[in-house]
Amino acid sequence: MSQATENPAFASIKTAVEENPVMLFMKGTAMFPQCGFSARVVQILTHMGVPFKTANVLEDPELRDGIKQFSNWPTIPQLYVKGEFVGGCDIVTEMFQSGELQTLFDQNGIARTGA
């Protein structure tokens, strides 16, 4: 059985991560994050000048449950770069502080408008 038939949200999640080079599944929106962890990841991406798309899991219970199963990761936010799951707030924060996140974006050809 394919993932798409297991959970109805998987198809839209797969499309979102494939069509958007940097995709963030979060609580709230980039303009109005509704949890501190989501706000932190938005802050990091914005600071780095990385263009990214978001999906608000609070608007869709199927998406909220589906993204956790899709990535096999229990928490939100979840960051994807070029279709690959990167991690949640703690991992993204650590990667930003160590310089790994910038390297990841550079290696994947993600243009940055900021510092």
C-alpha cells in the first residue's frame, strides 16, 4: 500500500515539499505564528533571507496528523529543503548556530536575499 492511500493528507504534503524548495509546516502563518517554536524557525529563515512557503497545520486536522506520520517526526514545526525533511525547531536552531543550515541551503542552490 502506498503512502498516498494510507493518509489523505500525504498527497498534498508530498506535492508541497516537492514544489517548494523550502517548505515549513507550522502552527499559524509566517506573519502570525501561533507557537514559539514555529516563530523561532520563521525568524531564522527570515533572518537568513531564505524564501520559504508555509502550511498552517492548525487550519487542517488531517494535515496536522498527516505531517507527523509523513515525516515520522512527532512535533511541529517541520522544515523541508528540496523535498528532504530537515527537522524541527531545535535541530533547525542548532544547524543555524553551527552554520550547517547555511551550508545546506548553499548546497541545494537556495538563493538567499539576506546576510
